[in-house]
Amino acid sequence: MAIPFTVYLLFLFHLLAFRTLFSSATLFTVQNHCSFTTWPASLSGNGAPLGHGGFELSSGSSARFQAPPGWSGRFWGRTGCKFDNSGSGKCMTGDCGGILNCTFGGVPPVTLVEFTIAGGSIDNKDFYDVSLVDGYNVALGVKAVGGSGDCQYAGCVTDLNANCPVELRVLDSGSVVACKSACTAFNTPEFCCTGDHATPQTCSPTQYSKMFKSACPTAYSYAYDEASSTRTCSGSDYVITFCPTGL
């Protein structure tokens, strides 16, 4: 029996739409170059989180995920995790309520990489950054691949735990496993850019944010540090690396 022409046209329209969406999807490759296992987590601002919100990534391994046009969200690394077969457990850093598949953000201090992907046109810009605003737990970098425009590397290659000030340290069995932001440590307006310090004019870099910026020049160091930290690129895929060895 012949297929009605209108049904054929409808099928063709959906096929072309699917191919367009698939071809314009952004590919994220998540790599673990650390000497230890990490448990990357993701959170989406619109739609399902990539990687079901969290997964285990052994040293030297990688995973890939596709994000549709217009996707926004963040990734971070969790360390020292133990989960049972049901996905319940706890992480030493970056924990998200004791579950493998996160449904909300990780507990600070945690190093973040944040993305806003363009709506589908290759001429539109993606925005991305690596942020230390919530502190630091593991080195993290992001590299744009195959895009056009600025497309600069963003990240924090330096191990901030090694030189973390005493008042910002998070310890486990005597070892520094994370470094708090000044906001998390002291919770005052001048460190958190809140209250009377809630504008770029009234919230300036502090001794702690300057320390973070000096160690990691391409990462956000405090709330109003976007001028030197936000990156843009068009039509790119992205490689996210935990414990990168260089830019």
C-alpha cells in the first residue's frame, strides 16, 4: 500500500529535524588524569543532567556526553566517594546529598566548570568558565575543540590544596582535601559580595581571591571576576579534564 504524500512529508520533516539536532549537539568529553578515581557530577539548568547527574571515572579513563543546543549546566569532581549498589553513599568532597546521581549542586568547597551552549546556530556563542567562587577541591580545565572565535582555555591547573591558608583548609585524616573560598569560611558581605557589597563597584578582590587568581589566572576567583575568566566559542565541542597537566 502506498504511503500518503502528507505522511511522507511529515516523516521527512521529523527526520531532517532529528538530523539537524543531532549534528548540532555539543560533545563533552570528560577525562580523569588524576592518579585517583573521581566521581564527576553534573547539574543542568534546563533538561536532564548529562551522565545521569553523576558517575565513577577511574584514573586514566574518560566518558562522553552530548548536550542539545541551548543546554546550560555545570560539572564538578567529587573525591573520596563510597557508594553501594543502589547509588547511596558519601563523598569526602563535592558530595550532593549522599547519592551517586546528583539532583542538586555539590557541597563547597568544589571546583566548577560552567557552560551555556548556544541555541543551535554555529554563529552563536557558547559561554564557559572554570570557577573557584565555591572554593577548590581538584584541579580542573576545559578546552574548546573544533570551534571558531576566541575559544581560550579555562581552568585551574595548580594544586591549591598544597598552599591553602590554614583558615581555609578542609582536612581529612590530617591531609588537606579541599580549600574553602573566603565566603564559605567567613560568610561576610565583603567576601560573599552580598548586602552593601553586592555590586561590582562595592565588592573588590580580597587577599584570598587574589591568591586564587595568582595561582589560576584563567579561573573565576570571586563573584565579579568575569572580565578575565569567562570564555566564548562558536560551534565547539569541549574536553573537560580533571588534574590537567598543562594548558
